Amino acid sequence: MEQKIDLSKKEFTYRGKTLEELKQMNIREFAKLLKSNKRRSVLRQSEELEKFVSRCNKKMLNKKPIRTHFRHLIIVPKMVGLRIHIHNGKDFVPINIIEEMLGHRLGEFSVTRSKVKHGAAGIGATRSSAALSVK
């Protein structure tokens, strides 16, 4: 007897709640599902988060990009599906918010430090190059 296993996309759940159930919750109810540090941050930021989400919805209607410096904000279910440009200290990095990002901070997805690219050593940088003439 062979059982066929359906390998299609599994429905996303966060702490036992589907994405539709999460989107129906307000921010304070969602905070109860988070771990303590993030929960306290969301409860403190609840007004700021609500303003940010409403501002994002207005900009989405006008087809304008959502640009922000708020790297400290926690991602809530109402942000899922948005494309937000997060500042990394130099420029704005576009990020698509997906379900797996719930409960994380915006800044985690906009890296501030780039990888160091070393070039060739300059004259005098090593002992062997110190003996060369400088022309």
C-alpha cells in the first residue's frame, strides 16, 4: 500500500495561527504571541506601528515606494506583502516582507556593513616592497 504525500506548499502558520487569522488581530493581540523581548517592544511601539502601517497603505494606493529609517520596528502581520525600502546608513535597500519575517525587526534584513574587498598591498605595506624604488 503506497501512500502519496502531497509536497505542495504547506500552509504558513505562526504559533498555530494562519496568516488570515493573524491579519484579523490587532497589534496588541499579535504581541501576545511573541517572545518577551519582542512583545515588550511591540507593546511600546504599538501607536508608532499603527501609524507606520496606515502610512504604508496610503503610499501603496498612490503607487509610491515606502521608504523608511525605522530599522527598530517589529514586522507585524499587516505588513506582509508590502515592499519596503529600508535605510542601511548609505542608501535604501528594497525588501519584500514575507510571512517568515514576522516578529523580526526591519533592520535585520537591510545589512549595514558590506563585505570587505581587499586589493593588492601598496608600496611599503610589506617588507619586500620597502626596498623598491618609488617612481
